[in-house]
Amino acid sequence: MKKTTMNTARKTFWEKFYQNQYCHVSDVYEKRGEVHKLIGKYDKALFDFNRILNIGEVLKNENIKAKAFRQIGNAYLQKSDFKLSEIYYNKSFQIYTLCDDKKGMALCYQQLGEIKHFNEKYDDAIKYYSNAEEIYATLNDEEGKHSVLLSIADCYRSLQLFDKALQILQLVLQFYRKTNNQTKLCRSIQVLGKVHCAMGEYEKGFNSLNEVYILANKIGDNVVIIYLLCDIGLLYYGNCKYNEACEMFEKCFELSQKYGINYMMAVSLLNIGDSYIKLQNFDKAHNILEQALKMEINIEGIKNEANRLMNQINIQMKGGE
């Protein structure tokens, strides 16, 4: 009986503690978790976001739970665990739908689009992004709307629909320069640089990426820097400067490994292997690509490209038969 009373008292204490307006426990965990996510400490971010989820369950607060599910999904997305991120986004979306929380639904649509984006299913990604954009428009949420437009522009770049991408980027860049959102501005200029590179306008591309590098270092966004190193490597690769490209890809791999971003680790290994093929260092290329194939990345495009490059090596090593 005494044990039951103690458990009840403890539960009551924690409920009051979590509800105390001066404690703001969930806010503290959220802010710390977001900092951990920004600097690439995703396991620590997951710890904080799971604590928020526990608080939501104790208080039976659906809004806290929905947000925590989404934040956990974000952390798994950065870790390139797309299956788990999709599971948590869908859990969040279900709660937001039941609560008729339009903003929450839009955020989940946007992040489900990111999963399709990472998996190179660009048409599917655009559908999710467009659903989010439609909701943001009804809410007059310009920040959300332009964030989604930026992602759509990047999809158009990947689909080689450069005119559409540039048209959207013009609007997005104008908005983020006006609002002085450094993180989003950084990302917008990065996508612009990638579009120019894809169009063969390498000088414009390099200027854009150099501007991004300065901004990213200023705000300490390690994720942007990782993707940027890859983009600069591709720029060197496109100009047949394979040693310089390899150097950038190796730096990209090291940072991705440091911050646990498996997706970019795999992409970096592919790019390093491809660069070594161009340098006719087939043994090293073979070892690098084997390492890429052993990674647990469930993205068909990455595995197909690794196998294609391995076949290319085998042909070259047999004397081009």
C-alpha cells in the first residue's frame, strides 16, 4: 500500500513539475535538441526529443507528442535512416490531422517530401511539397511557403527543368534576402550554384558556392558545409580537375562520418571512386566502391551507380574489352 501511495505521489509531483510555467522543461529539451541537431550530434538530439515525447505522454498533451514525433523524424532523417524518419513523420501527421492542426500537417507533408527527395523520387517529392505549399498559402505563412518552394526548385534542378528551377529561385532568394534568414539564404544560393553547374555555367556556380561557404562558416551550419564540399567537388569534376575533386569528396566523407550522416558518406564514396577511375587508379577506386556497397543505405540509385562504376572498373582492368 505504501509503495502504491509513493508511486501516485511521484506521478503527481512530475505532472505538476512538467506543468509548472516557470520550469518549461520541454522547451529546454527542445532548444538543446535543436542545437545538438544543428551541430550534428543526432544521438543527443534524439535523447532530448524522446524526453519531450515522454513529457507529452505524462501530460497527455497531443500537441507536444505530435511535435516530438516530428522532431525525432527530423533527427533520423539527418542520420539518413529514412524508414524510421517516415514512421515518426506519419505518427506526427496522424495526430495533427486528428487535431486539425494545418501547420503541423504542412510540416509533415514537407518532411515526407524530403524523404522522397533523398530517395531521388522527385515527382513524388514535388507532390508532397505542393500539398504543403497549398496549406501554407491558406495560412498566409510566407516562410513556410518559400521553404517548400526552395525544395521544389531543387527537385526541378534534378529533373533538369532548369528554367522552372531558376524562376522559383528568383522569388525565393528575393524573399530570404529581405527577411535576412541566413540559413535559408545559404541553402537557396547553394541550389542556385548547383543549377548553374548543371547548366555548364561553372564560373557562376563557383561564385555562388563560394558565397555559401562564407555564410555557412559564419552561422556554423555543418550540414550545409557537408553538402557544399560535395558540390564544389562536382564542380572540379565537371572541369576535369579530378585530384581537386577527390580532395573535396574526401573532406565531405570525413565530415559526414564525424556527424553520422550515412547518406552523404555513401554519396562521397561514390564520387571518390568515380574520381579515381578518371585518374586511372582502378585498385583504389575498386576498394572505395566496395566500401560504398557494404553500407546500409536503402537507396536504389546509390547501389545502381556503385555497381555501374564497378562494372566500368572491371572493363578497364581487362584492357577495355
